[in-house]
Amino acid sequence: MTETNIQAGRLITLEGGEGAGKSTQINTVAALLKERGLKVVTTREPGGTRLGEAVRGVLMNEYDHPMPAMSELLLMFAARAAHLAQVIEPALARGAWVVTDRFTDASYAYQGAARGLGDDAVATLERLVQGERRPDGVLVFDIPVEQGLSRAGKRGHGNRFDRETVAFHERVRASYLARAEAAPERYRVIDAAAPLDRVREQIESALASWP
Ligand code: TMP
């Protein structure tokens, strides 16, 4: 097979609020895809590259002055530009499936909705940084906010985002659910409050349902 015959991979993203169990379930997703004989790359945002992980440190830490929401959004996309150029696009080009713990839906949910910057600001950067690249499939791990926060055991501590109000996290959740409802062909909502074996079944049927 020549280079040009290699089938491009797919981009699968895991999204959801705090305590939804994405970081554990990414291993389930990767294992299920590997069972199909696919090459799989797992990664996360913000992060995935040296620059991205450094930016993550800047974004997660508390400062004695608040970070403007626009700075937060631009830092997310600064990290994403490196992630796309250095990890995601090269992996897709060699036929791997990329599974990432968060991507641009998180910017819509956290910066666009919860911080109030609006969808248009996020969409502008999405076009600039990603061109036509969009996730092929999005798994939204949904859990009631109070349950997610207490499950994560992060309430009152954790990173800058974990310490936000319940109302903030409700806006995050509502944004994810609205985005899923608007594009049902690409999004699957997983009931992350269900027992672990049920969560796994939902992941299996979501992956099986994408052509
Ligand atoms: P996590 O690793 O626990 O998911 O933490 C990442 C945090 O970063 C999470 O609170 C969501 C936030 N985030 C955004 O606000 N916007 C983004 O675009 C991304 C990728 C993450």
C-alpha cells in the first residue's frame, strides 16, 4: 500500500463536566477501538504537547489576580494549535484514531457558555486554528452537577475550574447537552451516573453506532 492509500484516522473526543469519569473511560474507549485492530493515540486538553502541558499549568493554577476570560480562551486555543500540529493531525494522517480527553466543545461549554464569552468568539478561533477539522465523534459524559462535584471530591479545592460555583458548572452541563442535541449524528450522551458496567455498555453502543 502506498502512502496515499492509507485511510485517514478519526478524531473522537470525550467531554463532560467535573467528576464524570472521562479520564478513566478514555482507557475503555481506547481498548474497544484496539480490539477492532485500529491504531489508537490517546491524549488530553489542555495538554498533549510540551507547550500544551506548560499552558495547562498556567490555566489550572490560582493567581492573586483573576485571569480574564478572553486570556483563558486564547490560552486554550494556543495549546490546541500545538496539539493539532504536533499530535492530532500527524496521527490522523498515518491512519491512527485519536481519542482526546476534551477538545473544542470544552471551550464552547466553559469559556463560551459558563464564562459568558459567547459561541461566536469560540467559533472564530475554531475556524482560525482548526480550519475544517472537527471531531468525527463526541462522547458527552453527563452527570448531575452536584453528584459530579462530590464524586470528584474536588469541591472547594482542586484547580481554578473545580472551585467555580454550582451555577457555573450548570452552564457547562447545559451547553454540552445543547450541543449534543443540535448535532445528534456526531454526539452521543453517556449517562455517567450509571453503574460502571452500564457506562461501558453505552460506550460500546456509541462506538458501534458511528459508521
Ligand atoms: P480536566 O483534566 O479535569 O478535564 O481539567 C481540565 C479543565 O480545563 C476542566 O475544568 C475544563 C477546562 N477546559 C476549558 O475550560 N476549556 C477548554 O477548552 C478545555 C480543553 C478545558
